[in-house]
Amino acid sequence: MRLLDVSKVKGAILLAVFLCYFIFGLAPILAVQNQAERVELEKQLADLEKQIADNETLIDAYKKQGKNLTQEIGVLNAKVSKLNLQIKSITLTLSRLDAEITDNKKEIKTTEENIELNRQALASSLRSVYENDHVTLIAVLLQSRQISDFFGGFNNLMAVQDNLLVAVNKITNLRDKLLEETEALALKRKDQIALKAYQDSQKTTLLSTKGEKDALLNITKGQESRYQELLKSNKKTASQIRSRLFELLGGGSLSFEQAYEFAKFAEQATGVRAALILSVLERESLLGQNVGRCNYKTAMSPGVPPKPGKRDDISLFLALTAQLGINPETITVSCANSDGAYGGAMGPAQFIPSTWNLYKNRVSEITGNNPASPWNNGDAFMATGLYLKDASKGCDAIYSRQTDIERCAAAKYYAGGRWRNHLWGYGDRVATRANQLQADIDILNS
């Protein structure tokens, strides 16, 4: 048996352990520093949400009164006001994301410095361990004046070695924390890019809405009869709606009538409005760049081990394609982002394998397809309905109006736990589009 010289090793080991606890103790202090700023931002966002909701209520009230020129101008004015508020909301959300990204970068830098400090301390300790490793049990026993001194030194040595193990575990945890922070930063950057793109689109929509109002005033010149003629000529016919192509997010297209039949079946099974399901599945300009063009090997978390007790997306993907009899090398999934966020979403509903795994049995029970396939339109529509139904449960505890609940559910569908960052981006885009699609559905059912 070989023992270490406790007097030479103990100081370095305790220094490493002290550094770990000192470093972790700083995290709560850093978090508190930005808390007041975040609370203020949340308050401003909540106020803007209320103002936007008031404008939507005004728009709904105008629409219920029937179509006339004065009311239509009122609707357009309310839409302009709502769009201005949405731009303010998105700007605030971007400010919050900027602050979070800055905090993440600081935490990553601190973590890297902490790892280096602990590495140096442990290296010093291990050098002392190596230098003293030749001291044998007999030599230490002979050097001890009393037997009790020997056993006291032995016990101290065991305690120091335990501390060494603790310090090694702390360094391992620091490294894992750094990896998680890096991935979180990549996701926040992705959120920021999507929000900036949506803000630009809202500004374009704002200009378009203002132009629409000006054009309407110019064409009608205040004459109600001319407005009613214009309104009648612009109304879509049912046959035009049925034959219109409906572009799916995951690639491919259906006629609107076919897509509505799938969505209506999902609505009957889940209670989620068919128009909302259609809106989510319809190809969005912000998302159409990244659907179904990559191989799973490069898109799905390459080289990252799964968390304990969980299977990684690659193994779930391979199991699924094997069940479906699909060649995993030829079927494509969404690509990974350049900022480090992983891809791997499948089919029209754009479910990643781990999420699809949670819903596949519920989908099979309803559609009868066993196994359910994310590339099957019927299964994809049903999975979207089920996911939106689950997301709505948390949303209806926050909001009461249908549009607000659907906006929240759509944001959760897109971003999961980061849904608030996309409430007035993707969420509002989908909720607004759902109301437009509902008008088409009403014409088909009339």
C-alpha cells in the first residue's frame, strides 16, 4: 500500500475545493444584479400585452358590426395601432434577450476561468501526490513516534483524498455547465435572429396596412356604395379556396380542401380549432429555409451524449425509421443552425424524434396507424393537434380569450419553455393567420 505526504498535499487540495465553493457561491450574487432590470422589462411587456388585447377587442367589435366604409377604416386604424404596439413589444423582448445573451457570455467566461483555476490547483495537488507516492506504509510507520500518530496521519490522508475526489467532480460539473451554457447561448441567438426577422416583417406589414387604408380611401373617396361594390368583387369563392394549394412546413403541398379534412379530423379528436392546426402546419417564411434538407448524422446533436435515463434523438430516429421500413440515409430532416442549435425535425409537423416519441402512441390510438409516422399527413396533423391541446392547458391558466390562448400555444409549439420570447413573433403570426384561415373555412361551410 502507498500513502501520500499529507503536509505537502493538503494545502493544494483544500485550495482547489475552496475555489470550487467560492466560485459557485458567486452565481446567486450575479443573478440578483440583473433581477430588477428584468422585472421592469416584464412589467412593460405585460402592459403592452394589455394594450394589444384592447386593440384586438376593438377590431373584433368593428367586425361584428358589419361591413361599411367607416367601420373598415376604423378596423385599419386599430390594426395600425396594434402593429405599432407589437413592434414596441418585440423591441422590448429583444432588449431582454440581449441582456440574457450578455449574461450568458459573462457566465461562460467566468466558468472557463474557474475551470482553469481549478485545473491548476488540481495539477499542483496531483504533482504532490506523484512525488510522494513512493513512501511506503512501513516507512511512514517507522517515521511515526507513536502508533496513534500513524493512524491519525492515515485518517487525515483518507480525508484529503476524499476532498481530491470532490474537487475532480466539481471540475467535471463545471465543464458540463459550460457545455449547457454554450447551447443555451446558441438558442438565445436563434431566438434573437427570429425576432429581428419578425420585427422587420411587422414593419413591412405596418406600411402595407397604412397603404391599404390610403388606397381604400382613394378608391372610394368616401362613397359607401363604391366600397360595397369593391368588397363584393374581392370576396373569394368557395371553389377558389378548395383548389388553392396549401404549403406544408415540412415540405410538399395539399389542396386546401384536403388539408382542411385532415385538420377537421384532428379538431374532432383534440378540440383544437382546425384553423389553428392549419396555421401551424402551413409553411412560414421564417421557417421555410430550414426544413427537410439534411441528413440525420449532421443535424441531430452529433457527439453529444444523452442525459441519464434518456435516449438521444439519433437512436430514436433510427428506431423509428426501422419500424417504418424507411432508409434513414435517404430521408431528410431539418438542418442544424449555424449558431450551434441542433436540427432533426421531421415531416410536416416538424417534430424532433424525442418529442415524436412522446406522442406516437396517442396518435396511433386515434388514427389507427401503428406505428404512427411523422411523414404521414394524417398522423402529422393529429400530432400537431395533440401538442397544441397540451400546450393550451397551461395557456388557459394565464389567458381567457381564444386568440390569446392560441397565440400562447403556438409559441410553445415553436419554442417550448422559451415561448414568451416568441409570443408576439411566431405565436402572433400563427394566431393571426388562423383567423384568416377561419374566414376561408366559414365560406366552405356556408
